[in-house]
Amino acid sequence: MQGKILIIDGISTNRIVLKVKLTTAFYQVVQASTIAEALALIPSEMSDLVLTAVHLPDGSASELCSVLRSLPQTSMLPVLAIACSQTDPQRLETLRAGAFDVMTKPTNETLLLGRVRNMIRAHNKLEEWHIRDDTSCALGLSEAPSEFARPGTISLIGLDAAQLQGWVRHLLPNLRARYCVSILPNALAQLHADVVPDAVVLSLPDTPEQSEDCLRMISALRASTHTSDIALVVVQNTPDPQRATTALDMGADDVMTLGFDAQELALRLQVLLGRKQQVAEMLDSVRTGLREVGNDPLTGLYNRRYAMPFVSRMMARSASNKTPFAILLADMDYFKRINDAYGHASGDAVLIETARRLRDAVRGTDVVARIGGEEFLIALPATDPNAARVLVSRICDTISNNPFAIPGAAEPVHVTISLGLAIGGVNTQPDTGAPESLDALLDRADKALYDAKTRGRNCVTLSQPRSRPAA
């Protein structure tokens, strides 16, 4: 099944007709005759879309939308309303209440199914970022969404500049924004040259050839990473269900099939831009959460959870490419003395400054991670023993040659670090000849670090690679 749709209509024959159309297109259908019946069904029959009549026995579609938007489990549930005529006075009221579209009877089956596909696709995109409550709290997604901010720029594109300028004049009182007008042949180049707009309104010409050029613009916008997330509304000057369906399937977010109406277009833009803002905020929160999962909060370095899979992948690439690599384990010398003498805040300051110096000492392709209290791991891809020795010598110097200015200390404090170096990529198990395991590699580096500590600290000890014995 492509999705579950809840049909709400007080007239049973209307429900049956819609059910036949939708089940033939492989949608699962649930039916209700009233708002009360629908609300009772929703907890057990959670749908991907609500398809409702504008006028219902116990209320209206706008009242239904208001209830759905007020409930956490249905706040993002898309609603498609069907009115008896194009001039239904509740049309704009229904859109304001949160319906995504209001279609009119008789509904064109092709356009109805195209609109359903479009709305479920948009709903699924939101659901991809809708994380359950416990994970949301961990990643900071449980905070209330910010209020919708007015768009910065809306670009109107078409063949008739005078028509588009007229639209701008009518839109301004309904949606304050910076509007710009582009003629179709030059529009794509202009969008890539200027600041990317928040939304694009595309005026669809009536002639077939010009209409095809306009539809190709939709594909071009969606194919480019520069413009793929723009909110895109198509306005038909003459109703054409087939072209409207094509526009939706090609990536338009919305289509106005009844021509330009400033109030309605402003409402549709606000809905699309609010949804775009919501997805962007969710994505940003998830990225922030993932950074926190993989990073040490004190130093900003990667942590063990990130570092170990990275080293495993590096070892696999090395085995495939036959290139050596190096692993460094580093441990601050006498770090407890700093905490005891100056306090833990001073110890934290030393760790933060050490992390900064380690990052500055390595290459851009190298990974530095804090894997313990004062212990660090540095992964050096595509690094032979000579290059590794140069780099570890630089690390020792950058730590020991420049004393640390820390809180609580009258004079800068001399700090040193010990390092254990293990070269990988040519290592095999002596008994099987198999590639060295991650645990074996880290064990070699750890033993080398122990040797550096026993030799007086502030030095590097190299663990030589073990090659398979000659036959």
C-alpha cells in the first residue's frame, strides 16, 4: 500500500466514490461520516492524509483542521478538502485553518491522485525528521518550534513581465517580502547568480510548447543542489488537470489550478515556507545532536564513539590500497598534579589548549580524538613511518616548548605529553597472515605509550610493524 487515507464525508456515496478511486491506486482507506467519528478513529487508524468534505454534519473542514493542529499526534497531518463549488465562501477560511488544498467538485481523478501523492510525499519528508520523544529530548528537538519568519525573497517567474509585476502589487498587502521578477529564459541563470530566494512562483503559460519549457524549469530547480529546497508554487492561468498533475509529480510543492488570487497565494506560500522552516530547524537540530554524539563537549575533539569506527574504516582502506597509516596514543604527563595544585577548572583549561595545539599540529586529513580523561588518539591516514616521526616530533615540541597560561597559576605552567606510535597497513598476524585487528593495533600503540612513560615521559616510542615471517 502507498499510504493510508482517512475520508470524512457525511454522504456515503461520496465516500464510496473516493474510496474506489483511491483503493484502485493502492491506497488503504478508512472512512468516517463526522468529525467526532474521525477523531475517535485517528488514535487507532493513524493516517498519512485526511480527505474531507468542506461541509460536514457536525462542523466544517476548517473546524476539523483547527482540532487536528491542536493535537500533538495530528499537528502535521495533511488535510485535503473538497468543496461543492469554486466560489465556496469557506474556501479561504479552510486554507487559513491549515488545509493544504481545497479542490472542487467534480474532482478530476488524475489531479486528485497527483495531489494525494504530492501531499503524502511532503508529509513523509516531515516524518523522516519526526523523532520519538526520548530521542527528541536528547537531541534538543523537544523545544517548541520558532514562529514563522517572513520570507526574505520571493521570485516570480513567467513569460509576461507586466503580469508578474501586477501580481507583486497585489501580493504585497498580503505577504510582506522582497519580490523579484524574472523572465523564463533567463530565470535559471539569475537564480544561480543571485541570492537563492525562499520561494518561487511559476506562472504556467497556456500554449503547450511554452508550458513544457516551464515544466522543465521545475525539474531543473529540483535537480540543482543550489535550488532544490526552494518552496515552489505553480500558478495556472487556464485550468489544465493533466499539466497540474505533471507539475506536482515533477517536484512542484503546490499548484493553483484556478488562476492567480493574491490572498490564496499568500496563504499557500506561508504554509510552504513554514513547512520548509520546520524541516530546516529539525535538520539543524539533528546535525547538532549528531555532532554532540560524536564530539567531546569539553575540547570539541572527536570522542571514542567516533574515533574507533573511523580507525576501522581507515584500516580497511589501507588494506585495499596497500598504503601504510599510523596511530598515535598520547597521554598528558603528571596531569593529576595540575588538578591538585590549581583545581579542575585549570585542568580543563590545559585539556582545551592541548586539544587546540594537537589540531594545529596535524594535517587536515588527520583525526584527533579525546578518548579518556587526559588521553588522546590521533589517526594518520596514508602515513609512512618517516612522515609519522616528523609529525609526532612536532606534537611533542608544540606541547612542551610553550608553557600553558591557565587560571589559578601566577606563572605559565610547563606541560609535557608522552606518545605511543604504531604503524599499520603492512602488519599481519604472525600465525595466520591475516590483516591486523583494531584491538591488536591499539594494543601495540598502548604498549608503545607505556614504554614512553617508563623512559621518562615527554617522548615518543615507536611500535615497529610485524610482518609475516618469510617461508
